[in-house]
Amino acid sequence: MPSPSAQADRLVALGVHERAGLAAAELRSAAGAATEGALLVVSPALAPPSVLAPLLCLDGRPGFVVEDMTDVDAFAPQPPIVLPDDPVYAVAGLDRGDAMAGWSPDEALPAIVGADRTPLTLGEGIAWLLQCPDVLARNACFMTIGSRLRRPDGRLDARTPALWISNGTGRDGNARTGAPKVGWCWAGNRHTWLGFASAARREPLA
């Protein structure tokens, strides 16, 4: 993980601060309060996944959100997950969750919580890849089940967000082959190439 100050410089270079309505100095000040090894995350209220996903890049290919996930920004943390109120916060103790590859989201969530860890949200997963693109690798990608969509009837939508590499098939299009992709999988399905990203804790930086 780059140092917090290097992460802030990276976000400023990408224009994330402008998209979030923050001054570059605010972002750098938050970085000054973060511990080494932690990931800087801009609040999804200011920079939602639909805004950040196109800034992802892998081998020159820009990121994208799958076409049938037009409601991507409606996926939000569900209890007991609570995000800090700060415009920028930090996430420490990241793990891509490779050991859970082949599990379903329904199986992985209680195991993560039972280990006193917290699943990453989609925004946190994107933030990680903005700083460390190589975390996303063929046959070793990850889900971000800290974000779920709550239906009007109170039930959870069966889709769970994930980050992986496009094969350029279907509606993705051949031009997107190898691009980082925000997509989804069913909560009860298992995929051998998807782990479950988690963290030890979230840290306010105010």
C-alpha cells in the first residue's frame, strides 16, 4: 500500500477531489491523519461508485460498470456496517479474501463477521484498486459484500457487488477485454475465482 500522502497525491491527480467537491488540501490533510498501511476512502456520499469506476485502469483499459447495474450507487452498507461520517476516512488491515474463493456471499458474510472483520463496501474496493491496480488479477478477483441494495419491501436484493476483469464477452464488448469491471453475482452462488475482500477496521480522520 502506498503511503497516505502518496495516496492523496494519486487521488488528486485523478481529479477525485474535484468530483467529490473537496479541496486538494482537504484530501492531503486527511491523509496526514491516517496510519501507515491504511487505505484512504472518499465517502460514497461525495464520490459514489459510478463516479469512481471509470477512473480504474488496468493495462491501459479504463474501468466500467456493467450495463445492467444502473442502480449501482443505491448499493449501500447494511447494519452492522457503519461508515465514518468524515468526507475522507481510512480502512486498515485489508485482505482480498482468497481463502474464501468458492464460497457464496451468504456463506462468507457470517464467517467474516465472526472473525471480527468487516466486509469491504463497493466504494472501498474501488478505492483499493485506484491505489493498487494489481490487486485485481485473473482468477483472483473479489466481491464487496459490505454493499447491498435494500428493496422497498425491506428485503435485500439478491445481487452482491464484485470487482473483476472483463473477458470482453456479451454486452461488455471486445474493446473492454482486460478492463476492470464493476458487476454483481447472486448472493447464493459460488465462484472459484472470487474472494471476499474485508478489513480489520475503519478509521475516522477528522
